[in-house]
Amino acid sequence: MIKKLIVGACALGIVGYLGTAAYIYNYDAKRSERLIATAAPKGDAHVREIFYQRGCEYCHTANADMPFYASFPIAKQLMEYDVKMGYVHFNLQATMDSLVNGTAAPESDLAKIERAIQDEIMPPGRYTAVHWSGGVTAEDKAAILAWAQEQRSKYYVTEGVSPAFKNEVVQPLPEPMPTDPKKVAMGSILYHDNRLSGDNSLSCETCHKLTAGGVDNLITSKGINGSIGPINAPTVFNSVYNIEQFWDGRAKNLQEQAGGPPLNPIEMGSESWDQIIGKLSQDPALTAAFTEVYPQGFTADTITDAIAEFEKTLVTPNSPFDRFMKGDDSALTAQQKHGFQLFKDNKCGTCHVGKNLGGQSFEMMGLKEDYFAARGSITEVDQGRFNFTTFERDRNRFKVPTLRNIEQTGPYLHDGSMDTLKGAVEMMLKYQLEVNLPEKDVDDIVEFLKSTTGEYKLDQPTKL
């Protein structure tokens, strides 16, 4: 009797599972058809269909419609966890938008999607157990990888890169972008001018030294009247290639960024742009030279425009890494080449992506282990991008820093808590990847990172 009951219960369970899975299969099919029909895409329609048909947006976009069983006990908790973790790791929305609009998918998205497909880590098994249409077929994989490669080739490959590296997620620096030489000269003078600070003691160069990797090598910067800033100064070098500026991305470009520190009360501490303009206007030679370039004279807009134009020239080409990527095999040592391979094998390039080896996305600090719980003493700036967007997903999320010239830019991390490059690599392996590499491998990665140090020589005036 008991045996019959057990067999019956198992049979009912199997029937229930099959019935539920069949219902979900039909639900997913109708849902994906509805979503696919919402737009006539200008981009790759087939790849967009794959993402919808496999249900990628369930866990990788905000506020996706969930199937009926999402409110059931146990299923609810499991799905909430999967959705939360999926969205923490990757937001697919910008890529879905690009497929509709026929524009470039974010470079970091391409790297993450490509790696997930190559390593077959998506979708997870418990998802496909009930979402029978969720499995990625060999044809799907081929289509997605071909699309990612086409996107990279069209939008992100650096001219002159060796054919062997055209589809690498990291690229050499391109040729310098066009700039206005007269504006650059004015921007250089203003970048070095202490009168942008309230007490005439600080300039942009104080915290972003062009002889020290574009930083001040302090844990956090010192501001006006001896004040101590809350966050480590990011490098100004190659910042023109960042998608946005500051650790939290609150400035959309270099000009917006240049307008922040002068009026920040614990940085340069000026009371207003009128105060700054009043001081600069008392300099007849500078006023005359500036008005030749900007006929409207000193304004917040013209001052920050000039500084931004100068900062566009702060690039560091011709590093050993760049030369290697352009075909000079002898530019890297055997140890550095092994470090580069480890860098790729351990997925470092999915975040430190592109020509700047970073600066293309905002990622959570502590994906695998809670960095802030381990460190303690949580501060306001530890909230990261959340302080700017107020979106919960952005809490503890920071712009990925560039790895270029990283040997020169310590101490490391947004809080400046790590004073050695080797220590920073070990921390990233632990908190972002949950990987423990042999010491020799860590050393090899460090040596590879040193190969990103490029060349810069100031050839602009610093004063009249």
C-alpha cells in the first residue's frame, strides 16, 4: 500500500512538473512573440529574437513580466534570487535598445555576452529545467558570436591593430582625436592655474599630476584649507575614452567633469564662477589671449570647454601593450604574454574592456564576496553610482577604472585602500571573481599590467 502511494505521488509529481513546464513553454512562446512584435528592429533582428525567445530579459532587465508561478512559495524565493543576481551581474537593456535602433551595443555588454556564450554559463540549469525554450542552441551561439564580432569590428576595433587581435575585447589606443590647438593651449594654462580655487592654492594639476600618472598618489586627495576628500582621485590620462566621468559617472563628459571640482567646497572651494572669472579677468595678458580664442570671454562654459579640450590630448600611446597589439611580438616579455593570457582566461577583460582597458561600464564592488562588510566603516561614497542615480541596482557600483599606466596610479580602488598593484590584483580576484591563483600567476598578471604604461610629454604652455 505504501509503495503504491509513493509511486502514485511520484507519478503525480511528474505529471505536475510536465504540465507546468508545458504551460510555461507555451507562455514563454507567446510572450516572446509579443515582445518581438513591439518594434521593427534596425539592428540584428535574429539576435534580438534569440534573446527574447530564450527569456534572457527575465533576469537581465528591470521589471520584466514574470510567469504565473513566480508568486508560488519556494519558486518565488528562488526566482527573486536569480533575478536579483542576474540583474546585478548584467543589465541587457542597453543592448536590446541597440538592436532596435541599429546602434552600437555597449562594448562591455559584448564582452560579457560573448564570454557567457563561449563558457556556456547561461542560462543556468534550474532555469532550463522549467523553461524548455530557454536553452541556447548551437545555431543561437553561432549567431550571437557572429553578431558580437561584427559589432566589435564595426564600432570598436582600433585602426592598425594586428589582424590576430581584431576580435580581442581589449584594443590598443587609437590615434589622437582632432582638437583645436588654440583651445588646447588655453585649457593647459587654466588646468595649471591656482586661481580656479577659492584661496589660490590649488589647480586641476594638484590632484591630477601629469608627472605622476595623472593622479596625486594619495589615498584620497587633499583639498582647500587642508580638507581631505572622501575618494581616491582617478587618473586624468586617457579619460577622454571613458563613457562618463567620476567614479559614479555623474559627469557625462570631460567638460561637465571640469566644472565640478572648482566649486566643490572640500576640493578647490571657489564660491562661484563669478569669483573665478573675477580673478582671471584681472590678468590682462590672459584675458587678451583667451578672448582671441573665445570672443565671449571668460564664462563657466568657455573655461570648462578649454580645459576639456586640453584633457582630450592627455593620452598615453605607444605602451609595450599597444605595440604588441599592433604586431610587435617582441614588445612583451614571455612573462607579460602569460599574464595577458591569464588576464583573458580569468575574465578580467569583460569589465576592463576596450581601448582604455576599463571606463566602459559600472560594476558592483564585491560580486562574489562582500568587500564592504570585510573592510567595514561604510561611507557615503561607498554607495557608488547610487548616490547619483538613486537606483537600488547602482548601490556599491563604480565605473571600472582604466588599467592603463596603472603601475603609476596607486594607491588603488575607489577608497585607496590598497597600496600595491599585486595586492589590488589579489583583491579583484577574490572579491570580483572568487579565484585564488598561484603567486606566480598573480605576478605574471602584474607584469602584464605594467606593460600598459604609455608615453606622455607636456608640450603645452602652463602659464603666459
